[in-house]
Amino acid sequence: MSERYSRQELFTPIGVEGQQKIRNKHVLMIGAGALGTGNAEVLVRAGVGKITIVDRDYVEWSNLQRQQLYTEEDAKQRIPKAVAAKERLQHINSDVEIESLVMDVSVEEMDELAKNVNVIVDATDNFDIRMIINDISQKYRIPWIYGACVGSYGISYTIIPGETPCLNCLLETVPMNGVTCDTVGIIGPAVQMVVSYQTTEALKILVEDYDALRKKLVSFDLWQNQHTAINVQNVKKETCLSCGSDRSYPFLSYSNQTKTAVLCGRDTVQIRPPENIDRNLDSLAKVLSGKNGKISQNPYLLSFSVEPHRLVIFKDGRVLIHGTKDIAEAKTLYHRYLG
Amino acid sequence: MELVINGDKIDVPDTVETVDNLIQHFGLSEKVVIVEQNQIIVEKGSHQETKLCNGDKIELVHFVGGG
Ligand SMILES: [Zn+2]
């Protein structure tokens, strides 16, 4: 077993001491899509002490091209990503404590999840949640690593509270939904490149080698053969409401946020009940079997197809309505079949 | 005018005079873009009045959301 991390320990900036530090750390991974699976695999193989992986979605066929922990069987059975990821990761490294949570993350959840965490890795797909992560990071002084990709393009930045500008400093305005809704596809190497940037920074943070952090906003386009790094230190704003001296954490204050969300590029609306409920999927299946639709079920979710829509109901009460981008239409379907 | 954008020499049409023009030229006006001109970041509020000069070294980074 002592052989397991020998190559990493031979790498001087980590060494035996650094490996021990990695072993004692806890990483929070928000999202288990392309970036989440890539990041999680690297960090689990590297021997991190504990990793918490949170995701609200389940595995689909279109994920398999780049979401490296998932198999055809996961897609066939519509296994929640957090569950499938844990299964695979535990086989890769049984030493690592892996906590997997099938849920949608908003303010309350994020506040709870951030406890006793050493670094947060952003593997999300929208800026709503990133702004919440950003405020939580400042509130609890936890570093986080932004990463995103689309097409052959990728971008990453490491936010260290008290040192670097935060995401709110960099963006000034939150990109509107739709604008960030990336529908032009994605290639695996762009994912892997962002994963490399994020995991390398994560390892530096875990071994506490802060001087080695990149400190620049990095972006690349692998197809266009471009690479850019900008020093954004001057963008840090004393007046920033997330990280300035008179901060209010604006993105944590909407605790009654919209409970519906259009999932970018997916033709899907998520509806989330105001409070999490523990839904009995078996009895729901009985109720729905009396209606005109096709039901399939696994221990985590129930899928109910009524052409041209499909409702996927999770145990925690969330419902994904596939086949529409229209929130009103989604709500109508929700209430028609689920009361 | 010839600019060095993200390390590549690129000819831009004469209509591109300001940082804001350049952002539009690359179809990035809907995105949040960080622009560096000769190693100095151009604040977002100054994109419209900041003129470009032949040979300027420009770095353009735009934010995306996917992951
Ligand atoms: Zn800030």
C-alpha cells in the first residue's frame, strides 16, 4: 500500500509530507458532470482524505462522451450522477471517504456543505450557483476554483479569500441566463484541460503550497491553438459586496429563491418543492400507473413519459420536466400528475 | 490595423477603433469579457472610450458557464 502514492511523493513539491496533508483534507465538489467526474477522479486517485460530491442530475447517453466515471449501464438505468460517481470512485480508491449527495444546491445547502471543507471545486454549469459558492467561500474563507468550458474553449481561476479578487469582482454583473447557456457542444479535451488546471491548483491548496498558485485568470481554445493568462489582481474591489470591507454577501440573501430552473441546453425545467420531501416512489408509481403514460423506476428516481414530455421524479421531491423550456408549461404538467 | 490578440497577429478592419468595437468584432458583446491592453486591464466602464493602436498587445478572456 505504501507504493500507492510513491510517484506523487517523489514529486518534490508534494513529497511524503504533502501526501500526508492531502490525506487529511476534505474537498467539496459541486457538480458531477464533465468537470466534476474529471476532477473527482484525479483527486481520489491522489489520495485526498474525503470528497463530497453533490449533483442533482442522472446519467444520460449524451454524457458518456466526456463524463469519465459513467458507463452505458448507468445511462440505461438513469442512475443519479452522484451515486454512479461514488460507485466508480470507491472502486478506484477504497481509502478515500466519499460522500455523495443527490440534491440541488442552493443557499441553505451550500451553507451546510461548506462546513469543515478545505477547498471547493466548481464543477457546475451555471452562474447562479457559482455566485452562491463565491459568497460562501468569502463568508467561511474557503478557497474555491472556478472552471468552465464550452466547445474547445475553457477558463479557470482560483479564488483565495483575502488575497485574490472574487468572482463578483471579476464579473461585476452576473451573466444572464441564456447568454451563458452553452449550446454549441463540447469536446472532451477541453474538459480535461480545465480539469488539469483545477486539480493542479487544488493539489497546491491541499499541500498548502500557496506560493505556487497560478494567480492568473487562464483561458484557452484548443481548436484555435490559443492560450491566454491575465493577471487580474488589480480587479479586486474594495467596494465589492462579496469580498470588500462592507460586504453583504448579496447572493446568500435570496433564501426563497426561485424553485424552478431551466436547465441550459437541455430542453428541461427543474421544479423543486419549497422544502425537501422524502417521496415514496413506489406509491407514486401506483398512482401514476392509472394515468396514460410509461413508467420506469430505479431506487433513486421514477421516470414517467407522456409524449412529448417526460417527468423524472427524485426521492427528494425534485422533478425534472423534459421536453420543455417553458416554466409555466412545466408547472402545469407538474401539478397535473403530482398534485 | 494589426493587433496581437492572445498571442496571434491579427488584422482587424478600420471600423474597429475601440476595445468595445473589438469585443463586438469577435462576437463577444453578450459575454462578460476581461480585456488586457499592453498588460493593463481595461475596466469594463472604459471599453467604449479606450482606443486601440497599431501593434497593441491585447488579451481577451471571456467567461463561459458550461461544465
Ligand atoms: Zn469581490
